[in-house]
Amino acid sequence: MSTEDHKAIVRRYRELHNSNDLAQLGEIVAPDLITHNLLPGMPPGLMGAKLAHRATRMAFPDIH
């Protein structure tokens, strides 16, 4: 993949994150995602990432 392809993926991720459209994250995030900074008690993978996102949005609803 080119640098521009990678940039497009990051832009799409940020767009989904900022619009809170978590249903479409599976398009660009692997279900077996490995994160090293999830909140304690969160499940692994994409589901844990979605739960962490929801928790962050609840705490900071206007975050971008």
C-alpha cells in the first residue's frame, strides 16, 4: 500500500470515530485487533475498542 492509501485509512477511521459510527469500524479494523492501552476490564479485539470508544464519548461527548 502506498502512503496515500494509509492516509486514506486513517482519515476514514477518524471520520467514523468523530461521527460515532462504530458499526462501520469493521470495514477498516481487524476483529482480532490487539491494543496495548485499553481500559482495564475491556474485552480484547474490536469489541473492546468499541466499548472503550463509547466510554470515552460518554466522558467527553464533543471530542474530536
